[in-house]
Amino acid sequence: MLFLAKKWIGGLLMPLPLFLLIFFIALILLFFTQKQKMAKVLLLCSFTFILLISFMPVAERLTHRVERKHLPILQKNVAQNFDYILLLGSGGIADPSLPVNSQLSSIANSRFLEALRLFQANPKAILVVSGANLGDVKTHAQMMQELAIIMGIPKQQIIRLDKSLDTDDEAKQMSKLIRGKKSALVTSATHMDRALKLFYKYGTAPMAAPSHFLAKNRSGDIPSYYYIPNAYQLYKTKVAWHEYLGRAQNWVKRLL
């Protein structure tokens, strides 16, 4: 129940729902009350904010600041004799009409590719996959295990954590496995800093192996049409915003 409440509150605090709610309140004030000035201010603020966070320079700046705290493991450094490769869950839908890679989200596939790259350079490592089912017929960990086996990782070198609901659960359960062992943590670049801090809380310190970078360092000129506000830039902002909210939540937990 607490988990669902957290998801609902977190979802409503995402940029688009939050500012659509403000926009709706502004319309109510505009048409049904005398508070015309407040209504117009709220309308202007909500419209301006949605416009800004859909604009590439704003979205990239917000995302880049979150993503680049931990550098990726480059190919020349990928062989590290890891004992464990920890692959955090990221969603999917168990649709039997699709191959398993298409059942998983794009984020999950990106994370998996990074874990596979590490495994190929460290073939004795144990791959740990995680994620509960959240109402689906399969757990996320099951789907990740299926994909790993298809891609050549032996079943006996995979550990499944089927009951982890969130990153805190994953960090707690995985830390019990990896204590005193050399391990790599694979998650999205935006998520990495918050995830590592949860592992530190449980007394372990895996090496960061971030994946799914959204904000790239460009070497060439940016085409002018990239500056048109669009849904993908809004998505980038949403991902960064989610991490800032997660950090705020962890800060409140520490205070309590």
C-alpha cells in the first residue's frame, strides 16, 4: 500500500502532470472565480515551464548534470575480474506475442547491453537481475534472465531477485550477496548516483557502470531544428526530475 502511494505521489509530481494540474486550477479560477490575476499568472507560469522543459538546452543541461557524476567503464578498462555484475530492473510487459527483448523497456535493454558487455569481458562473473512483477504474469527479473540466457549467459551464472520493488530493495538484497566481493553496478546514468548511495547505506561499494546516457557531448554543429520544443526533450527533463525527487525522498528519510 505504501509502495503504491509512493508511486502515485511521485507520478503526480512529475513535470507534465504537475503543471497540467496547475493549468487546470488556473482555468477553474479564470472561469469560475474573481481571481483573474492569479489565474493568468498560473496559466502563464504553467505554459512557460512546459515550454522551457521541452526545449533541448534546458533538458540537456538538467540531464547532463545528473548523468555525468560517474564515468562509464570504457572498453580498455572493461576486464576487471568482477565477481558480480548487478543489473537493476527498469520495467517491461510480458507480452508472449513479442520476443523478450521487445517485452522489455528501452531503458532495460540499454542496461542489459551494458551488463552483457561487462560479462563478455568478465566471463566468470555472476549476473544478478532484479525486479518484481507489479501485477504482470512474469517478474522483471524473469524477463531479464530469459534475455540473458538467449544472449549466451549460462543459467547457473544468473541470480534472480524476484521480490525487489524499488532501488532500496535491490540495494539491500544485492548487498547481502556482494559483501567482500568485487562487483559492478549497472543502471541508467541518471539513476547511478542515487543507486550507489543506497548501496553505501548497506555497507557495500560496487563500481559504477552507467548506461543509457541521454545527454551526449556533441562535437559537431547542432542543426537548428533540434531547438524546436518536443516530447523527447520533455522526457529527458522528466527522467532528471525523477532523480531529483528521489534524492529529496532519501533526504527526508534520513531526517526522519
